[in-house]
Amino acid sequence: FIIKYKNKFLTGIAAIVIVVAGVLGYQHFISEPNEKKAAEALFVGEQYFNADNFEVALNGDSLGYAGLLTVADKFSGTEAGNLANAYAGLSYYKLGDFDNAIKYLSAFSGGDDALNYTVRGTIGDSYVQKGEVEKALSYFKEASKSGNIMVAATYALKLARAYENIGDKENALATYEQIKKDYQGVLPGMTE
């Protein structure tokens, strides 16, 4: 059997070796260096973002920093490129450009952490700012499920206010009651 099909066995083994070598080569020579370059570029953007210099964070400076938009585009397959989408969306939100905020925040794919829920909630905030409160509801619901109690409480309160804003008194009251039950003493003004 082996002698009869030895050419096919050798071809199969060669194909497996080529695929494994290709994957390892890609990771070592392309993926890892790109991730490192992206992280370095993102670091500068984070500094501008933390200094509330959102325009420069987005578009770059004259010192060689290309900007979050470039990092998000050029390094889209990296973790840092993904984070650049979040920072870009948050920057646009701070600048009052809610359409671009939604665009870049929606491009971010995070795990089950406070940043992911904050990003989802900020999409909701962007819709509220645009006057599209009903679109914000699902984002506030999602953000209110955060494991971070402050994030969850903040967006649960925004969800209740959004329900109130659209005249859905039943859901607003139910959400306020849930907030009182779950977060009494967590949010300012939530003592009783």
C-alpha cells in the first residue's frame, strides 16, 4: 500500500511542510514586525489622545507621526491597528464628528473588557448626539452588561434616560428600578 501510494504520501507531506513553513514564516517575518511597528506608532497617538490633542492624534504631526487614521489603515490586521480604530473613534467623538466616531468605533473589535463596552456605549452616545436615540438603545444595553461596575452603571443610566427621551416610560421605569437594585451607591445621586 505504501509503495503503491508513496508519491501521494510524499506530495501530502511536502504540502504540509510548505504550509507550516509558510505560516511560521509569515508570523516571524511579517506579522510580528508589523505588530511592533504598529504598537510604536500607536504609542505616540495615545500620548496625543491623553493630552486631548485629538486633531494631531488623528492626523499626525510634523515630527514623523502619521496619525491614528494611518495606523488603523496601514496596520489593520494587527492588535495595535484595531486599537487605533478605537482611539480614532473616541477622538472623533470628542471633536463632535459623530458620523466618523461611529465609523471608527464600529471598526473596533474588542474582547470582554471595559474598553470594548465603553466603545459600544460611545457609539450609543454618538447616536444620541445625532438625535437618533432609538439607534442608541441597543448600544447602551450592550455597554450596560460590562463586568466593570462603573461602565455598566453609567450605560444603564444612559439607557434609562434614552428610554425616557423616546417616551418609553415602562422600560425607563424598569431600567431605573434595575439600576437602583444593582448600583445603589455606585453612581453619584444613586443613594436611595
